[in-house]
Amino acid sequence: MKFNKENRRRRIHFRVRSKVSGTAGRPRASVYRSNQAIYCQLIDDIKGHTILAVSSREEGIPEKATKVEKAKAVGKLLAERAISQNIQNIVFDRGGYLYHGRVKALAEGAREGGLQF
């Protein structure tokens, strides 16, 4: 496999996924980060079913903000929607990305919103 950033991220993600799994009571928060947006979804791995999804492209997320600020807003929105569905505990899957920058901001926003990792 030729070395590039995407293949490296996938390898790391497979390693993380071998240890992290979500259930209905404690779903997995899967993060995907593109150049412009950040996406997060809560997944029940036992059923293979997405419980809810949030992205920085939705209404309610400020468009004139930095990417880190948008990620934090996405985390808060994720927490708000999860708590409305009686989900307080999650497992965080960083998706092979470093726990830094936008991924960290999303996690901190979710914690501020009331979710527990």
C-alpha cells in the first residue's frame, strides 16, 4: 500500500475500530472531517444503524465562523439532540484523525452539552 495521508488514516481507524464499538445504550460517535466541513453520527453497531447525524453544513451552525468554532458548535448540537433522545453516554471514535484541533473541539463541545465519554 503506497503511503499517503488517507491510507495512514484508514489504518489507524481500523485499529481504533477493533477496540471501540457502540450499543443502543452507549452509541459510538463517529467523526468525519473534510477540508470544509465536519460530520458526526451516533451509531448502534449491534444493529448497524445510525441513531442521529449532525454536520457543520446544517442550519444553526454559524457560517462566518472558523472551522474549529463550527466543530465546537456541531458538538453542542450533537449533545442537544442526543440528550433529547435520552442518550447521555457515548463512545468517541475519532475516525483515525489526531485528537487535536477540530476533532478535539467537537469532543469538547459535546462534553459541554452534557454528554459523557
